[in-house]
Amino acid sequence: MVCSVITNPAGGYIVALSDITLACSDCGAEFPFTVGEQEFYASRGFTNYPKRCSSCRNARRGQPRDGGGGGGGGGYGAPRESFPVVCSNCGADATVPFRPRGDRPVYCSDCFNQMRRS
């Protein structure tokens, strides 16, 4: 058994840590919650213990999530809708991943990158 002592930055008190054995909420297997992991959790302000073993956690990360969530492409692998436009700068045909409103200029990727750099 490994022990460690850390100071809680929020409260200033000292906490003694030792390895803990937890049960995975998915598969039921026991897994260690090491002192190093506990120190990491404490440094990030996490207050709950992990619920899944590393193999179930990795398997869960590979699955698409339910619901829209924020950002990131929405469809999780579905092709993104694109709209045909004529570049306001060079006149080339292009496609963009948003519906142009018509009140602002729309650029092809080359002109957009060129404008962004300057």
C-alpha cells in the first residue's frame, strides 16, 4: 500500500491518501484508484471517484454520445451539409459548411485563409 500526503489548496488542510480498490459500474471488475490518480483528481478539483475501470472508460470514449451536445459536428460521422457559393473575392465556385445569409461576403477556402493571415 502506498501513502501520500497532500495539502488541499481550497481549505488548507492536509489529506492522507492511500490506494483504494473500486468496483467498475459497467463490468463490476475491481480496479485500483492509485495515490497518483487521487492526487491528479485533487489537483483538478474533482470530488467524485472514477466509476469505470480503464478498459470500460476507453470503450465508452469510442462510442458516439446521445444528444446534440455542444460543437463538434453534431452528426458524429454523418456527412456535413454544404452549400454552393461564388467567392466574393476571386469569383471561383466553392462550397461552405453554412447557409449564406447574403448580407456578408463569402470566400472560398484559399481567399478565406489569405484574409485570415492578413
